[in-house]
Amino acid sequence: MDNIIVVENLSKTYGKDIVAVDGISFQVHKGEIFGFLGPNGAGKSTTIKILTTLLEKTSGKASIDGLDIDADQAKVRRIIGYCSQEVGVDDDLTARENLMLQCSFHHIPKEKARSKVNELLQKVRLTEAADRRLKTFSGGMRKRLDLASSLVSDPEVLFLDEPTTGLDPQSRQDVWEYVKQLNKQGMTIFLTTQYMEEADRLADRLCIVDQGKIVAEGKPNELKTTVGADKITLSFKVGDVGACEKAAKALSNLQGVEEVGKCVMGLTTEEGLTIMAKNGSAVVTQIVRALDGAGVEPEQLKLTVPTLDEVFLKLTGKTLNVIERKEAVRGGRRGMRS
Amino acid sequence: MRMEMFSEVVAIFRRWNTKLLRQPIFLFFSLIQPLVWFLLFTQAFSAIGSIQTPQFSFASLTGTSSYITFFTAAVIIQTIASSALQAGIGIVNDLDSGFMDKMRVAPIRKSAILFGKLFSDAISTIIQVVIILVIGLALGVHIASGILGALMILFIAATFGIAWSGISLFVALTTKSSQTTLSIGLLTTFPLLFLSASVMPLQLLPSWVQQVAKVNPFTYIAQAFQNLVIKGFIWDSIGYAFIAILIIGVISLGASILVFRKKIS
């Protein structure tokens, strides 16, 4: 696998003792979506700003497509696109004007720019709103335009800093779709997020970061299996005396089952079972069969797979869960998607 | 390379012009403010025109006994100074909105970002000064140097505007706060205006004020304007004005570009 981003021992210190990024190293493969997952203040934005040449690093090394971010700064800028958290678009201009302006920043000739802009507007479904000023745009529309504006130069690597923070669920889905599409066409994408669901859905590989350090790195599924097994919960009918014991006996020797334990189910005081297994979905059929053989009928069966949040919890002792804001970033009107 | 730099400046310049034209409120205020200045000050201080001291008279020092004619220069300078504030404010807005990061990630020169903005501000300064001159003419001001003199006034105003904007750019880029940029601009404009030869001829100022006024760039700009309005082309005073513009411009714009080139977060 070719590495397109190589980061070695990167650090950023503000003032004397505020360490935002603390000696991180990682590689991003060409053509993948690489996620940087962590809570606010973990150093995600600082890292992305250093890689996009916006911020001076304190120490370490980083290169993009073999170009050093300091020595070859000008060349780096020609091959990257960047969407900041703040949504860098000009509200006084129309969508089309914003994109044409970006084209001129990249020295794209007028004629070519015109067709490029039309193509991008279509891609992000803003063709109808193209000649309206952004003041009337919803948060989702502004974000889509922002995304389009960082694509005018067909960058090799696209940097997205918390691309869906503050967006409503539908706009979030839209952004995910675009990101996947772009990636399918071969674009490498580096994204930061505080949403584990986003990292899980989009990233081929990801780093979990906390307090300026990388605490884990790998594919989402690999990371999830490090926290342990899938959990299968069984409950039995009220008054079905002895069912629980019978079931426990029948299941404890099943292949793939690691642990069977009793638990108290929800609101009732009825007993249930929790079964830990490495490959939950495969084990479920065997469980059902074994229960059948033992003559026990479960009332409910639930399979839970570990989430990245649990990975984060295990590694840092904190939870990632963020309270999501419902409204769009700038209070844009909802339901105005074209 | 030169061509690229040029097209970058043009792109930024056009962006700001579009933004400017979409703010009708701007044109309204650029009409109202000089009117207020003209009417308030020249009405309240009209007696200045007939000042007579044992050594001097206002008329013999300035060449006119009409205070409003003399005061035209002060209105222009005040307008340039408050319009120069806009450069810094615009840059801070771009820093806040994330648009600046977008420009800084693009392969364009830092100086193009600043000069595109400065040239656009020069256009708005020219529009405002034209409005002032028209109001002045309506109020009976006669421009002795004629149409060419008026063009010279516009040229000095635009170049001085660019140089003076450099100060607000520098403050904006170092503080990244529109509050601070605005306060510093407003707090310096009035003292500088009244401690110069803009509102009163140099010889009629108290001696300590005269000392300050002699090193105050507003004095040289004001005298160039006053001469063009009252007397005609006096090349000495025009020369001094351009020297002042050059010194301020080199320092303020040089410092701004240096600060801007450093990576800021």
C-alpha cells in the first residue's frame, strides 16, 4: 500500500506548556478514508491545520505525497483541498460566485471554470440555488457548497475538519454520501470527527485520539474486537421456572461461546442470560438450535456488538458521547434543500 | 509568475467590490457622514473664517475666508481614515468565518489577499471622496485647481487610503479582533485630525500642537488638499503629501505582510 500522508512524531505546543498535539505518528494510505476520532480538544483540528499548511508545527515531520509540508508548502497547497469546521464560504456572494472565486484562486481558466462549477453544483445538488446569495441557505446547503468549493482543483487529498458537526441528520447523510462517492473516484480523504458513528461508517482506518495522543489505530472492526466480544442477551417468559438454568447448561459448552452469566432483566425481576461470544452473529443460530434441543423457549434474544465508544471508554476511561445539536450551524432554515 | 499575481489580486479585488455593491447601506452612510460633517462643523465654526490676530488673519494664511472651503480637506481625511478601518474589519471577518483559511490553503500569494482588499477599499474611498466634492460644490466650495485638481485629490485620497489601511490591517492581523481594530481606529482618527493642520491653519494652532502637527502625516495630506481646493497646483505641498504616503505605506504594509506571512491559527 502506498502511503500518501506520512506523519512522524508531530507535536504542537502553544505557549510554554499547552500541548495540543503530543508526538503523534501515523500513515494514511493512498485512496483510503482515514478518520481521526476524538473528543473536543483532543488535537484533531490542530493536526489538520498543520497538515494543510495553515499552522506551524513545533516539532516532528509530515509529508503529503512525498512533499514536505514546510519545504514544499506551495506544492502541497496545489494537491490538497480543505473544509474547515467553520464552513469557509462568503455569505454575500451566490453559490456560483463562491465556486468561480475558488476556481480563480486555483488559476483555472474562465471557460474551464464555468463548466467545472456547473458540474460541481450538480454534484452537490445546488444547481437550482446556484444564483442565490448564501444568506438564504440552510446549514446543510452551506456545507455542501463548502465541500464543492474545496473540490474545484480536483485535489489528491481532501481534508475535512468535523464535516457534519451541527448538521441535521439528513444533511449528515448527504455529506457521508458525497464523501463516499469522492473516495470511490480515488480521492484520499482525511477526516476528523467526534462522532463514533461517522468514523465507523466512513473510515477505512482510523486513529482514536485523546489529549494530543493517538490511543489506538486500526480498522473500525479491528478496534471494536479489541474491547472484547459481542454480547447476546436472552430473556425468558415470566414464570418459566428453571428455564434460565436449563438454558445456561445447554449453552455453556457451545463452541464460540466465551462466557455465560445470569443477569436480571430490565423492569421485571425475571432472570436472563448474557452470553459473550467472539463472533456473535454466527453463534446466534447455534444458540437457537441448542435452546431448541434443551426444550427452552426464550422470549427475547438480543445481539449487541461493541461500538467505538466502548473502545474509547476502555482506552481513556471516558465516554465519547456528545450531545448533538439539532439545529444547523448558522440557524439556516430547514427543509430548504433543493 | 507576474501574471498569476495579477490575476490573484484581481480575483480578490472583484470579490470585495461585489460585496461592497451589495451593501446599499454603505452608499447611504458615505453620503450622510460628510453631509453631517460639513453642516455641523462649518456652521458652528463659520466665524473662524474671519479670525484676525495681531500677526495673521485666516484669509491671509489660507487664501480664503470661507471656512467650509478650507474644511473640505478635513472632511476628506476623516472619510479616508474611517474607510481605512474597513480593511482591517474585513480581514477579521474573513478570519472568523473560515474564509481566510480557505484562501490561505489555496495556492495564492498572501500579498494578493491584502492588496486585492486594499485596492477595493481605494475604490470605495474614491466613490466617497467624489460624493464629498459634489456636496462641497453644492455648498459653494470652489475647487481652484479645476477638474485636474479634483483628479489629483482623488489620487492622493486613494493612495493615502491604501497606506493608512495598512495600519488597520496590521492591528487586525495581530489582534484578530474587530472590536480592537475598530476602537484603535476610532480613537486615533480624532486626535490626529485635531492635532494637525486639517481643521485650522498651522500658524493659528498653539505652539505645542504645532510641534505635533509637524510630524503628523494628516497635516501634509490636508495641506495638499487645501492648496488644491483654495489655490491650485502647489507642487511642494503635493510632493510632501506623497512622501508622507510613501513612508506610512512602506512601514504599515510591510509590517502587515510580515505578520500575515507567519502562519497563524
